[in-house]
Amino acid sequence: MRVAFADHVELTDKINDVTDLVRECRNAACHIGSGEHLFEDLGKFTFNVVSGLSPNAFSLNGVKLGCDFADDIAIYYGEKRLYLRRHLLLALEAVARNYPPIHEV
């Protein structure tokens, strides 16, 4: 089942929700030649981390990149920003609800 929320997800032709965002970032992290970690064809921008409120932490080619929340961590793969709490944690919790709890024997 898809995790279909799109809160704080920058939507593109390839990214419609958090499932797409995680997939794109995973491809960038695991497949170096994928091109998923390129920033506006200027070069690689891979696993850059911004912790806490700092919306202008990076400025690349006139584009400001950073973290918009004091209580979160932004991870960048190319132009794609993945939030640790608002994306990964919520997606993990959504997926976990699809599985029954494990009972110890």
C-alpha cells in the first residue's frame, strides 16, 4: 500500500507523495549513477543534512535550501528534500499500521 500523504513534499512530475519522495531519495543513495542526486545539472548534492530551523543553510545557483522546522532534520539528495520526522517517521508509522503486532511466544 502506498503512503500517500504529501504534506511538506515538493511535488514534481515524478514525485506525487511521500512514497515517491522516499523512492527517489533511496535511488539517489543506493545508485550513484542514477543522476537522482544531481542539483540543476550543476553537480552532485548528496546526503547534505540540515538540523533545526535554518531555511537558508545552502545557496546553490541562487536557490536557497535548508530546514523549515526547528524540530526536524532535512536531508537533501539533489533537489529533493526529505524530512526525518515529517516524512520518514510518519511513513514508517503508516506502514507499521498495516501489520499486526508481533506476539512473543
